[in-house]
Amino acid sequence: MTTNDTTPIEKFVTVSRASGEVWGLQCKDGWVICDSSIYEDTDVMPFWSSRDAAAIHCVDEWEEFAPVAILIPEFLEEWLVDLAKDAVMLGPDWGSDLSGEEIEAAELIAQYLQISLPH
């Protein structure tokens, strides 16, 4: 597979698996959760595959938030399971304008299981 054939979600999975972590934004009151721009009455929790990509969002209404790493085993075994139960969508590697794909937690788990580690 060439990089030209890689979807944004596949890239998120590949990069986060290689680093062993994903990044969310947290403050003393909790984690960043947004309203879905696609699905009515649905929450989305954004995650990024790098600290730098997460940190650019810590401005304006999110200036009190900071990037926090979540190890991949914990992300897969705890976070995604809980988010699936709560019907919260995920926003992997959203851009600076908070746009990007929204994916169900179960679908993201499937992506982690499908994409093999580099040989």
C-alpha cells in the first residue's frame, strides 16, 4: 500500500500504533467533547496521533486544555469500549478548523485490527 492510497483514518491508526499512543485534550473539568457536525444529537471526542497536532487546538475556548497521551492498549481496551457503549463518535486527527472524519468506536477498533504493523 502506498501513502497515496492511505485514508486519513488509516494514517491515524498507523501513526498512533507506531508511536504507541494517541492524544486527547484534558483540563481539570474533563476531556474535550464536541457536537457532531454530521449526526444530530451526537457527541464526538477528537483524538490526534501526535502531541503537536493536539496542542494546536489549545487556544480560545480550549486554552485551559492540554494534550494528554493515552497508550494504545488502554485506548483500545478501555476508551474505545466505553465510547462505543456511550455512542460517542471519534474525530481522528481533526485539522485546526476542527473538521475531519467522524467514526464509530467499533469501526476504529476494526481499523486497528485490520492494519498490520510494518514488516
